[in-house]
Amino acid sequence: MQGQIPFGVADYFWEEALQRQELITSLLATFRAWGYGDVMPPAFEYAASLTAQASASLQAEMYRFLDRDGSTLALRPEFTTPIARLAGTRLHDWPMPQRFCYGGSVFRYVDPQAGRQREFWQAGVELIGAPSPDADAEVLALTAEAMKVAGLTDYRIVLGQIRYFGGLLAALELTPDQADSLRWAIERKSEPALADFLRDTPLRTGQRQAVEALPGLSGGDIQRVIDQAERHCLNTEMHRALVNLRGVVDALAGYGVLESVVLDLTEIRSLGYYTGISFEALAPESGFSIGSGGRYDDLVGHFGPAQPAVGVALGVERLLLARQRQSGQIASLQPTPPHALVISHQNPAALAQVQRWRAAGYRLQMEVNGRGLADVLASAERTGIAQVLIWEDEGFSAFRRQSDGSFESTSGEIFFDE
Amino acid sequence: MSSTPVFAAPSESSVESRPPILFALPKGRTAEESLALLEKAGLTGPLDTNSRKLVLPNADNSIGFVMAKPWDVPTYVEYGAADVGICGLDVLRESGRRVHEPLRLPFGHCRLSVAGPKDRPDTPLRYASQPRIATKYPRLAQEFFRKRGVNAEVIGLSGSVELGPVLGLADLIVDIVETGSTLRANGLVEIRTILDVQAVLIINRAAYQLKSKQIQGIIERIRAVI
């Protein structure tokens, strides 16, 4: 075991670690620009808090362990529940709405797949205390903005409204088994399974037509989809879902991100958790969703006074993977070299000059092993450093790497490649 | 940083000429039926499946076909390495892969069944406390017995499963049955059907949304000929 690491975790170093940190940094900066405040919940807490509303599959994926007093703890499998706990128990008297953003790792006991190990990174936001379609639209627009900040040129957001299907289920008055088979057919977009359901389930004409219309309720032509869905409303719940969607779509048009949104009323993965809109961010060349979110009005109430809430979580690894595939560039498997390696002979004037360059934003590495120029040049060549500076009496002399890889002494003022 | 070496994408030209839709087809028994169906649907002309090329494009280069091991098709499609695929319902359910499956196709009919020695006493399967099951379908076999409250000892094999009871390796088998002649030849009888199997069209969840126009076109043309 010595020197090995457990299945499902990874060491990230050099360029890969840098890209990860930089992406999280720029996502958080974007979230802050939209008025979201940082939050850092603990990496583990009471399992009972984290399972407040988790699906059976997420509960099965949680890492649990015993505290020394016998209470059951779990590593956070996502950020939304800890943030809902924080807002519900400790910040319920602070003026609503409240906005939070985060970036960090989460832990799930899953088979490692594309861009997802058992420890993986998420960045996202939660907007708590706002029930309006404007709040939904803000989180959607911010998701689109985050895609651009992450460097994706091509992406799509698939938007659903779980209350339309939830309202339909209620209107159909199905047995639990019948509801399951309808849900399964819709989730897998299976025409034969839907045909089986229609054959085996007695329905009135209006009910049957509403079910038959479901598969057609998706596409980029959002207005058409909503109009068509309107014709099959069987109760106020379904109607309210569409009123909300119209509000969201109007607000999104204002943000100018509507062209990357696809409406899909058959997107019902998270029935039972989300209570309004739900969405997934997708990118071509990446078969898995790179982020997902939605409205969860029932979660904060587990921990304090009920509050409506909406949020999104983006997969940092999947964003990096999608960007790589779109740009065709993959991280170089090398440390990012500094702008120069410096032999200062510990001369105070030399060190002062180095500090001025560093303050100006240049990365300078100091020779600390007392090696001579020849050894330092060889080391620079091996590690991809483009310039070596050596202090001589009054000032620095520079050796720059040439196109053939060798170093040559240069004269004139010292400068650094960007 | 100009000085940071960057590896180029794997051979730029092959990426550019790749057809917009990749379609994974299972090698072997169902390959011909799959191709016949796709020809009938007007999605492709005859393909030289013996070609050494990995991606076989159709005439207008709108769809590229990849011949894959049947068990790999759901994996290719879930990961988005292929957008569309054809595989057996048995393989799809055993894989547990999350994909869309809009259509069942009119070939590859068979069933996944529990079978046992023909002289086995006629008692319900749930009476056995820990039956040993030889199978190529460990996940579906385990699930079938667990639903009946039985903790089966599932022995995963990669072929010739019917030898299990003959050699005393297992009490029962879970395997694909078409005519039942293989079972009979080995002194086995079918006891229960777990799953009615046929070929199924599967679609990557992201491609279903991102390439919806092409994907819906493929679904419609196939639907019209089944």
C-alpha cells in the first residue's frame, strides 16, 4: 500500500493543478460579480443533515463513518444541502434573498467515469429566498456566463419544469406502479415503453392526449413547445408550471442567452428533489452533462423557516474536459516554467531587483543549490525555462534559450516573454 | 505563455473529416440485420464491414459507422464516443448504462431465462437458500433473485454457461435462449423468463439534445421501416 492512493482519487500537479485552480478562481470571480458571497461548508458533517432530501441513489453514494462519540458522519456529496442547512439554521433572520457561491471537492462512492472520480470538484451558486421566475432566470443566465468564462465556445442548456410532469401525474390518478412505468418511459425517451403504458392504463381522452403529447414537448423552438403544452393542461399545477416558464423565458431573452437554451418538458430526472425548473448544461463532444441545477423550494425548510431556493452546480473536471475537446489543447504534462532562473550570489542589489520584477508579476526562480552557470543552464534546458540571469558585479547578464534549445548570452535591457 | 509546450489534438485532419454523427453497430450476429435495417431506412448504402478503417462513412458522410463488440456499444454511447448505437436489450440492461432508448428493432428476438437440470425437483426458485448461478449476466441474475428475497451466489462466466450445471459448478444458469436446443442438448430446461430481448436503438443523452435534428431524422427513418 505504501506510496499508492485509493481507487477513485487522484494527485493533480503542475499544469493540471494550475488549470483547475485557475478555473475555480475565475468562476468564483464571476459569481462574485453577480453579487454572490463566498461560503465554505465543512467537508464532513452529520449524515442526517446531508440526507435531509437526498435521493436514494445519492444516499447510497455517500461516504459515511462514525465519529468517536458514535454519531454517523458523512463526507459532503454536494454543496446545496450544507448551504441550505447554514441558511435555514443560522441566517434565517438575515434579509432575503441571500446569494452564496462555492468551489470545492465533493465525495461520492461511484464508479469513476469521464471527468468524475470519487473525489471531484464542483463550483456553483445558491440563490435563497426568491420564488420568482427572475431568480430562476438569473441562475440560468449565470450558468451560461460561467460556460463562457470557462472557455466553452459551444454549449447548450436543457431546461425543464418538473411541475408540468408532476401536475400531469396528479391529474392521471395513477397507481404507484403505473406512475413508475410512465416515468421510466419518459426518462428513457422510449416509444415502445410509452405505448405499453398507454395500452395497459385506462385513461380518459383528455388524459390520453396529454400523455401522447409529452414526447413532442421539447426543442429549441421554446414558444412553440410552451404553446403546445398549454393545450394539454389538465390542472392548475400544469398551468402554473407554464406561467413560470414564460416568465423565465422572457427574462432570459433580456440576458441574451436564449439561443443556447433548449426547452424539454420530458426532462424529469430529479422528480422529488426539484420543485420547479430543472436544467442541465451540455457541450458537444462531451457525452455527460457538465453542470446541473434547478429550483428546490422544500429543502431549506428541513433546517429552519421554509425558503424558496434555486441553484446550479458545475463539474470542474467536466468543464476542463469539454474545453480541452473544443480547443484541441490538452494540459502539458510539465510544470509551468518560471520566466527566468536567477543566480544572484545572494547580492542585496540583485535580490532587490528580483523582488521588483516579482512585484511586477514575473515568476522568478532563485538558484539555491549554489550551482555554477553551466549546471544551471543545463537544468533550465531540461525544465523548459527560457531565460537564465546571473549577477555580475553591477547588474544581471542574461542567457536566452534559442530555437535549437541552446542558451546564448544576450546584451541590452532584460525583458521577459509573456 | 508562448514557451509552454502544447500537444496538438490527435491528427487534426481525421477529426475534421469525421462525420457529424457516429453510429456504433454490434459486430457479429446482429451486424447484418442492423445493416439491412439501416439500408432499408435509407441511412446508408452497403458498407464494407471487413474494411480495416475504423470509421465507415455513408455516402454523403453524414453518418459514420463504427463496428464495436456488442457489449461495448452501451458504453460507447453513454460516454458520447458514439452518438447512436444498436444493441440487444439484454446487453443494455446488464450494462446499466444511462442512455435514451427510443425504439425497439424487429430482430435479435430471444429471451433471458433461468434454466436448470431437467431432473431438478419442481419447487419455486425462492425455496433455495443460496443457489449457485452461472451466467454472463451477473447483474440481471443477482437482481432477479434478490427481488425474490434470495441471495444467490452468482458465478460470472464469459461463455458456455450451460456447462455450469453439467460440471457441477452451478445449480442453475441465467442465459439467452433462442430455440432451447442448446439447453436440451445439455439436459437443461427453461424455468423462468427474466427478460424478453430484442435489438434496441440507443442514443447518447447529450447528443439527443445537441444534435436533435440529425438524431430525430434517424429515429424517424428507422421508425418508418419497422
